Amino acid sequence: MIRPLFAALALAALPAQAADRVVSVGGSITEIVVALGQGDRLVARDTTSTYPETVSDLPDVGYVRRLSPEGVLSVDPDLILAEEGAGPPETVALLQAAAIPFVQIPDGYDRAAVLAKIAAVARALDVPERGAALAADVGAALDAAAKAAEGPARRVMFVMSVQGGRILAAGRDTAADGIIRLAGGENAVTEFEGYKPLTDEAVTRAAPEVILMMAREGADDISAQVLAHPAIRTTPAAEARALVRMDGLYLLGFGPRTAQAVRDLSDALAKAGS
């Protein structure tokens, strides 16, 4: 859902004139800037901004929630676009004290949130008409993807990691919960909001039919470890070896590519374990 406070802050912080040197903080924000045809105004991006590949040539100012003011200021920006939760707060305060417009873009995990995010970025870049056109295209694509995802809902558990032998799973009001629902699935974990570790009993009780994870390579790939977890082994997902992995930004970004991510996830859930 969209949080009105952050939307109001974003509106209040809009720059008085179009900015030429923009720092984008947050993978989906960067994607929107480029999709609006404004990529040439970017002078830096954060570590999570990995798509499209062309942005990898830009200076990296650090992880979205661990920004350093020195890194951001070193590229001499005249506008910072940041996803909700960017920080830490002391860095944001220092950047604002430097009189650099800092526009925080509201987040959310449904169709309305994606369109609101596009509109907010477009307003900050002073290209509202382009924003309206992009939002219309993305909205239509999301509607079509949702219709295509209609059908029997499978119970899905999104596993972020394994911490101390316990499964860290996504509950309500998370990007994982949102994308599962858009793709026609049912989140198997609804007892809490956010990401929390589960007891083995809670994993068994959740009885997921499919395990969903972010795709990781090499030593970071824990999918085999997850399927071998004693509690996961008690679930229908493990019995069918129904595991789906997708790129994290693509799956959870809630940006311009979300409609295609919904289609891909819906197809993968239907086929998992078959």
C-alpha cells in the first residue's frame, strides 16, 4: 500500500527546476528513470540498481540503506531520487543540509503502488506526460498479467535465507507477498508482517506447495540447503522438489518490468514440481 506521509514528503521536496545531474537510489527507481527516457540525466546509482545493464557504467554510491554522504556528494548531484527507506537517516540529513533536493519515492506492493511510483519519479524529473504514458502502458500490462494468472492458487513460501538453522520467510506487507498474490498464488505465511524466522513447527504448519527464492550464484546459492532443511522436508514443496528461483530486482522491484515478472512467476508456479 502507499503511505500518504511519504507521498506528501515527496511532493514537498520536488525541485524548483528540472535537474540535470540525478542520483538514483533504489533499483526500481533507476529502472523507472530509464524507462521514462531520462537515463542520460543519471550521474550515479546505488548498488541495487543493476538494470538495465547500461547503468552499471555509472558510479556506485553504495547500498540503498547504507549510503555515505561523501560518495553521493562526490558526483555533484542536483537531485537525489531515493526509494522509501533509503538511508541511514543521518546521511539523508546531511544531504538535505547541503541543499540538495532529496525526493523520497513511496513504495508499495500492488498495481496502484507501481503506477504511483512511476508518477512520483516523473514529477520529480519534470516529465509528467511521459510518466502518464508509461503508467498507462504498465497498468494495461499488469491488468493483462493478472487476468492470465487466474486459476487455482498454490501455497507459496518465500524464503529469504537460513539464519541459525531457521528459515527466514516473508509474511504480509512485503514485496514477496505482493508479487505472489499478483501471480495468482497464496502466501503460505500470513501470521506476521515483514520478514521473520520461523520455527520448524511453523514451517510444517504452513505446508507450502512451492518454495520461492531469489536466484543466487555460486557459494551464495542456498537452494539445496533450503530443500534439505529438516522442517522444509516435511512440506509438500520438498516432496515435489517444487522450487522457483528468480532474479531479486526483477521479482521484487515493483517497477516497469513487474507485469512480465508476474507472468513469469505465474508460469513457474504452475509448473513447479511437475
